[in-house]
Amino acid sequence: MRCATHPDIETNLRCGKCGKPICPKCLVQTPVGAKCPDCAKLYKLPTFRVTKQYYLRAAGTALGMAIVCGLVWGVVMGLVPFFFLNFLLAAGVGYAIGEVVSLSVNRKRGTGLAVIAGIGVAISYFASLFSPWGPSFALIGLRFIIGLLALALGIYVAVTRLR
């Protein structure tokens, strides 16, 4: 018997799915046995197949949520200037943006979507700093460092929602 892909090589192996003769060069070992390269093609799970339309939808949703959450974040920090509250707000904003982006793309996952959500959290944080009702003192010293740590926490939460 000769290999279907390499006719000059003799073989006794056959694909476990289609029965086509295969040589050791063509062999792809799978958990259910040896298969030819055509039958053993590995596809991404549908959850991780993200098209350009989904990326555009995710970017629009993240931007909209970032502006709204940033304004709310700025108002809350302006009314209650306890700067450790920033960590709780950042985690909440990260969760909200990650969850809404996930819902907008039909619960798809992927690195690109996680990056979009992380950028959304960063936009939200900077929108909260420059909110008309937000804290103007947030760019000074220790408050700035704590704000950046809170931002990192919010990005982490958003990214873990979409990985």
C-alpha cells in the first residue's frame, strides 16, 4: 500500500477516520488514534472565533461603557473623597466593562477582546479624573499612585472576564 500524499513511500497505516493510507510523515497523532492531516485539522472553539464585526462591536461597547462608568466614578470620588474607595470602584468598573463587552459579543473570549476591555477601563479612569464633578486633587502624590494601582486592578478584572 502507498501513502496517499507521498506515493513513493510504502505504508501499512491508515487514517482512523477516513481510512486513507498515510505514512509516518503525514501521521497526526490524536487522542483517538492516528489520522491524516485533513481529518486531524484542529479548529478553534466557536467561543474563541472572533470576527472583525465582533471586535468593532466590542470596541464601541467598551467606549460607551468607559465614558458612562468614568463619569460615575468621577462623581463618586468627588462626593466621597476616601481614596481607598478607588480600589472598589476600579474593580466594579472593570467587572462591569468586561461583562457588558462579553455580552455584546455573545460571550466570546479572546486576547483581543481582553485588550479592548482593558483599554476601556483605562479610558474610564482618565474620564473620571477629568470629569467636571470629579476630584481635581487626584493627580497629586500618593493619590495618583493609589489611582494607578486601582486602575491596574480594574484592568485585571476586566481582562480576566474575557480571557
